[in-house]
Amino acid sequence: MTLQLQLQETWFPVCEVSRLTPGRGMAALLPDGRQAAVFLDRAGRAYAIDNRDPFTGAQVLARGLVGTAEGRVFVASPLLKQRFDLETGRCLDNDAVSVRAYPVREAV
């Protein structure tokens, strides 16, 4: 099974799902040069958000720690520890900040 991200109207293949480790992220280079941080939670659900930490500008969110708060799955930035909701991209620690969240699917 291949994990795909939706970019505009097109589905872009990122990696084989078997390459992802639950609870850890992986960075993926997108066709326009940006990076996405791709995650598999412990229940096996896939997520993708921008890899760029908006607080520092560093491409590090794929290296963050995955957790849950109030039923929301998030990744905490490894630099300043802000938490980003993996479904919406919203920063749980600062309502004025968010990152892009990508629709994901598994395809044969």
C-alpha cells in the first residue's frame, strides 16, 4: 500500500505505508520543493502536515514527538515544543498559528 497526499486536485505518492513507524514522522519532498511531515499514529491512521515549524522556520516537524491531548493527535515541535494538531494543522498552544494539513489516503 502506498500513502498518497492530495495536492490541489492531484494525489501524489509519498511512500509505502510499511516504511512508516507508528508514533514517528518522516519528511517527504513535494513536487513544488516544499516538505511534508508524514505520520502514522499508534492506531494506524496516517496524517500529513507541512514540515516547516512556523516559529523557527526550520524543517523539523517530522522529527517531533507524537502524542494526544483532549482526544486530538498532535506532533510537538522538537525545537520549541509547540504542538500541532495532525488533522487540522492548528497550533494547540497559539490559536493564531497553524501549518497546512494534507488529505491522505492509502492506495494500492
